[in-house]
Amino acid sequence: MESKNNLLLGQERTQERIEQVRVNPHMIAPKSIGERELDTNLTNQTLTSPVINTGLSGTAIVDEDTMVSNSDTKVPTQQSVKAYVDANKGKILQVGSAIDSSAISTTSGSFIDMTSMTVTLTVALNSRLIVQATAGLSHATTAGSRIGFQIDIDGAQYGTQYPSGGRADTGGNATVGSIVYRTGALAAGSKTVKIRWNSVDSGTVYATQKALIVMEESA
């Protein structure tokens, strides 16, 4: 009789456990990720240190060499990033120029700004400037006078030159010089480029052919 009572008691407890689980399913031990993969929605789930093999696909992964969509929610493929960087490295982003053939003169022995020879560009971070400056001595009031000229970028001077053949007699033939200078990587912002010049020897010197070309080159 006692064994029968124990059996009935055990059956009652088992049934009670079944009812408890039916009412509160969380009493069941949680499934592993592998067990839940077919019946769990992973929206807004956090996966800690997941290992993803082979590759990714879907609308959020884009193979776009030009990056034309400019999305802040999509991820480019490795090939797209490399293609975009390769295509834009060393690319000329913009060009500014100042060209003038009017006669100007100076008697200054110190370098001063050359009239009308200023170019200002707003550049991107880490881009570079390629500058070409051309200036020529048309004539001088004193035989044998020379001009000097240089590139000035935001107050720093580069490439000072005295035109090849550098001397001209009064009313004589023009001598022209050219400077090409390429900067290092720049901070973003406005950059002002000028030609500066002076009278190396005594007397007044005149220049007519002047040109300043400034190009921004991508990093």
C-alpha cells in the first residue's frame, strides 16, 4: 500500500511540474545559439566576438568602386576600398591661376609681393599643392640689373631664383625664370600662394610676363 501511495504521489508531482512549465516556460533551461538558430529573430541582438568565415553578403555590403552612394550605414568591400584609393591617389582636385602681362616695376632690394600674382585655394586634409611660378625681367634702368623671385605659401618662402642668364641691359632682351614646387601633406583650410620679387642690383627693374599656377593634389 505504501509503494502504491508513493507512486501516486510521484505522478501528482510530475503532473504539477508539467503544469508549472506550461504556465512559465522560462523554467526550461535556455537553448544554445545553435539550438535557437532556426526559431530566433536576431534583430538587435549582440554577438560577442563572432567568427564569420568565407564572406558577407546583403544590401548593407556594397561593392562600389566609386563610393558614389556615400552612405553612412553601408560597408564597402575590401576590393572597393582599394579601387577607390588607387583611382584617386595623386589626383588633381582643383587648379587656381593668376596670369598677367602688364608691366610692373620695383626698386626694392627686399622681396615684396608681385602685383596680381596671388592665388588662394581651400584644400582638404593631407592634400598637397603643386606650384609653378614664372617671371621674367623685361628691362632695367641700370645695365646688368637682375630680378629675384620666389614662391610664398602662407608666409613661408620656397625656391628663390634669379632667372637664368639673369642680366639685361637697359631696354634689352627679356630673361625668364620658372620655379616648380610641391608641398608636403597640408592641414585642411585656406592656403594663399604668391610670387614675391626684388631688384637684386641697383636701379629699377621691370617685369611683364608673369604667371602663377597652383594645383591641389589629393593625398
